Amino acid sequence: MEVEVKHIEFEFWRWKIKMSIALIQAWRFGRILKYKALQRKRRPLGRKWTRKHNTAENREKHSWYNTILKEAAVSDHYTFITATRMTPTIFEGLLQRIAQVGHKQDTTFRKCIPLGARLAMSLRYFATGDSLQSIAFGFRCGKSTASEIVIEMAKTIFTVLSPEFLRVPTTSEWKEIASDFFIRWNFANCCGAIDGKHVSIRCPGNSGLVYYNYKGFFSIVLMAMCDAKYRFTLYDIGAYGRECDKNVYSTSHISKSFDTNSTGFPPDCSLPFTVDGDYPEMPHVVVADDAFSLKRYMLKPYPGRTTGNMPRDKVVFNYRLSRARRIIENAFGIMSARFQLFLKSISADPKNVNHFVKAGLALHNFLITQDKNYSDADFADRYLHNGVVQPGQWRRELKKRTTCFTKLASSSFKGNGTGM
């Protein structure tokens, strides 16, 4: 009897365990069905994966690439340059460069967006800084598709152009840069000008104040160095906006490369128009402003400019150094005036903003090399015979519009007086 009772109890508990497992599985299955029903409410079954105005047929007929740009490439180069910031010939050359990397294949479900349309879409976004929704409307695609295309093309442009147009110069090329600085800006043994630029972004989620800078808006810092022809040579992107130029530079790979002498900087040499032995050999240097630390390879102005008691030789030195240092300001200004995405607050993840900035640097150097009108004499600052600075066209263009910096700085401190 006892054995039978134990067997009955065992079977009873076994049945209870099976029922409990079945109830749990039924509860989980019900939760899944409710979740699927909620998804169907948001996106009903049978809905097309693209809207009617974004179909391949309408894209071929009404997209900006197939209507405005293709016609402008033949008969109206001004409109094409306004839309893409480059001539049709240069656009075609860039398209051939990225063809192997950025090519897509058609599938049995739908045709892919042509590579030329994706490149034009990205260049239009860089040139105007318009919202991705307006870009998507113009090129007849979804907003998420436009976002993916712009990010992917930014990576592709940088990958293709950087090995040729954004690489670290060799020792002989550093010497050529120093010669250009002496010929153009009368500053000997100078291999570049360095400065930082705040690239405005929308405040990332859960970031606090790490991206909030002293100018009153959220940003990441681009630390870059350029040669005498406004071409960027070294760069570091991604520092928090709250950091000053000195801290950004000290933690950048630019500083580490100079400290370890891995940039291939030329050795010390005599100054131009001097006889060997009369003067000591001088190092090659980089010019910067007061925010940077004085180093053997980095020069900045003498302090005390506002006192009025500075000796004349120091005044002349500061004037020549500042004239050479303005090259990096002009380089930033030319790039921002041509690609107005960097004049607006970029609504993207900071990692994607880094890709946009790197692509902008590569395009800037590429266009300076390929297009003589990209940074002509009137577009950059000029020094007249009497030493007066004539502002470049990029400064006049920026004054015509109120940039995001003025808007954000003026609105951030309204109301509570705390800026947040």
C-alpha cells in the first residue's frame, strides 16, 4: 500500500509540474501574440515596403539626380556646382574613384539606387546641411535610406581619397611645405599652422555637459593642421566640446606623433638667405595661437601685445606669425563655406559626425587639388602692400547668414540664466 501511495503522489506532482510548464508556455505565447498584434497596428500586414512616390519608376522620372543634375551637367554647370560643389568633370572623376568600393547590385526584389545618385545625395547633404528628410524627398527615397546612404558614402569617400589627398607628408614634402610658407607668407622653416574648430552637433542622449563648449552650444572638436595652400595635413577628431584647445592637443595623436618624431619632420637647417656658420641651425616649426603650449617644434606669439610696450622686433615677429597662422583659419572657413553642413548643428550620432568631418577634410583637399576655383585668391584672406588684411570671400558669405553658433549662443542663456 505504501508503495502505491508514493507512486500516486509522485505522479500527482509530476502532473502539476507539467501543467505549470504548460501554463508558463501558454502565457509566454500569449505575450508574443499581443506583441505581434501591436506591431501589426503600427505597420499593418501587406503594407508596401516603400511609399508610392519613392518607387523605382518615380525615382527615375522625378529624382533630382535624373532631372536637375543630369540636365545641369550638360547645359548649366553653375547649377551643378551649386548643388554638388564641384564641376561635372570632377564629379565624374570622383565617381570613377569610388566605383569599385561603393558599387551595389540589383536584386530580384528591386533595383538599387545608382552610385551616381547616392554620391550626389551625399554631396548635396554636405553642401547645404539640409535635413535628411528634405534630401530624401528630393531624391525620392525614404529618410532611413537617405541616412544610411549619407553615412556609407562618407566612409567610402574618406577611404578612397585619404590615401592620396589626406596622408601624412614625407620628409621631402615637409620641406616643400616649409618653402611654400616662406615664399607665400614670409615665415621660414614653418611646416604648418594648427588650430581647433568646434563642429556643432545636437546634444546626444544622456551625455550631460561633456559636449557643451564655452561658446554656448554642443560640439565635437576638430584639431587640424594645414600647409601653405590650405590643404589639411594632420587631423584629430572627436574630442568633447567642453575641452580647450590645449587639452585637446595634448591628448591628440598629433601631439604624440610630434613627441615621438614619427611625422617625418625635417632636421634642423639654416634659415633662408643666411650663410652657414654665421647663424645657428633652426628647427622646423608649427605656428599656433596663445592657447597652445610653447614647444621646440611649436611657436606662438609673444605675450603682452595689449600693453603697448612690446619691442619692435617682437611686434614684427607676432605680425608674421599671425599672418602665417591665419592659414588654418582660412582653411576651416573655406571648407565650411563650401560645405555648409559644418555651419549648422548636425543631428547625428557623434560617431557619424566624425565620419562626416573626415569626409569633408578629404573632399576639401581633393577639390583644392582638382579645382583651381575652389580656393582662389579672392576666396581666402589677402594681405595688401600696406600690411592691411583684406577679408576673403568666405568671410563675407558667412556674414550674410546667421549661423547656428549665433542662434544657439543667444538663445542658450535666455530665461534661467544658466545656459541649460
